[in-house]
Amino acid sequence: MIGLQCNISRKIIYRITGTVLMATIFSLFLCGCAAVKSTGEENQTESRADRQDSSDEKMFTATNFVMDTVLSETIYGSTDHTETIKDLLSEIETQKLSWRIEDSEVSNINTLCTQGASVTMSDDFYQWTKTSLDLAQKSDGAFDPTIGKLTRLWNIEGENPTVPTQAEIDQALLEIGNTHIHMQEKTISMDAGCTLDLGAVGKGIGCDVVREYLTKQEDVSGAVVAIGGSILVYGSKPDGTDWSVAVQDPEGEEGSYMGVINLSGTACVSTSGDYEKYFIQDEI
């Protein structure tokens, strides 16, 4: 599975002891998503092991900054896997998913396909692309992995964001659409001007990668891994109760929420939105 929601809001709070995880949720696509400012402490991991009552199991926690968002981890078990998970997510970002990194797989695909070449994808990138294109087709384009060129016209993450002209939007739209991508087994080619961007599902992919890693760790009984607003709950809590995910009300006061999702076992909840990451132009 891929947590297929738009690039996630970075604002997330979760409280394990109170069995509540808070996430922000709001509208989908185009307007950008919440930003987390660098504090200079992104690479400083805070980790601790707390012994649980009547058990040899420990709780390991860590907070880092990866995939352009805050990574919050809580692992239940006998071994601290937080650093490995952080490195795993950094690796898929830099080597696979980030179009900003020149030698990442998606950048190489876009460069070569722009030159008219066909490219053989790695196994995992092929699965991610296949799933993304399948969703694009089933949603009739509501989700589109080729929309990156359009959203970048606003330059929301740059120093000088601006609203593009209608002519610029219309021109970009000519090169957008899943029909511009052609796949034959693991080989991909694209029509001229089209680019592939899996950023909208990047955090969901991250959750899937972490879930796959955790299933191979016999010393882990449960975990909560929040990649921005994409939350993976894995296994079980030490007390056996369900995980509870509270969806924060974006128009309410800090900490207020719209509802609670109770989850047992392993699941991923992704949220997306536009009310934290935005810019104002001409007082609009």
C-alpha cells in the first residue's frame, strides 16, 4: 500500500501515554502544504529507553528532520531502531524520490526521458510508479504524478513565491496527465515536456518502507512513526488497547480535533492540507 495523499502537512502532535495522536487534515492538492522551519537541531536525535511495567520491553523515542519534515518515532521492543529508520527514510529521499537531487532515480528518469530515451526502473520505484499511475487512472486525474511542473509554478518553497499567469498555467497543463507516461514492464518513457514527480505520495511511501522494515524485526512489538502528517501505527501497544488517531480541526483552537480514528494492528493514516504552507500576494 502507499499512503496516497497529497504531500503531507508537517504539523503533527502525538501523545502515546494518552493514546491520542493528533494530525492536521484539510483540502487536497495545488495550494501547497505545511512547512516546518529549521531550528538548527534537526539532526540531533532525542532518544530514550523507558522500561515498561511488568515487562522487559522498552520504549524508544526519537525526533529528527527528514524528507523535508519532522520525523517522530516511538518504538516498543528490546532494541532501538530509531536511527536506522531515520537513515532508511533519508536514503529513499536522496536516492529515489527527490527531484531536487540531481542523481536521484526520479531526476535521472526525467532527464533521460526528456531526451527521448526509455529508462529501466528499479523494482521499488517501478511499484511506486505503477501504483501511482493506477490511482491517477481510477481517480480520473484527481491524483496525478505528473503535476509537479504545474505546482512548481507557484514556487511556494522558494524565496520568491508568486501566482503564475493563466498563460503559464495553460502551457503547463499541456504537458501534464498520466496519459503522457508510457510503461512496459519496468521500462518507462514519457512524452516531450512531461515529468514524473512522486512527491505527493513520498511520505506514504516512507510509511510503507518503514512498515516493511519493522515486519523483519522480531524484537519490535509495536511502533508509531510519524513522517510529518503521515502516521504509521504498527503492531500493538504494550497495554493491548487500540491506537487512536485524532484528526485536528484546522479552523479550531490548537489541540481541538474533528474526530478520532481507532485502529488495531498495523495501519497508515495520511493527512494533507494548505493552511500552514502558503503565501499572500496582493493581500490575497
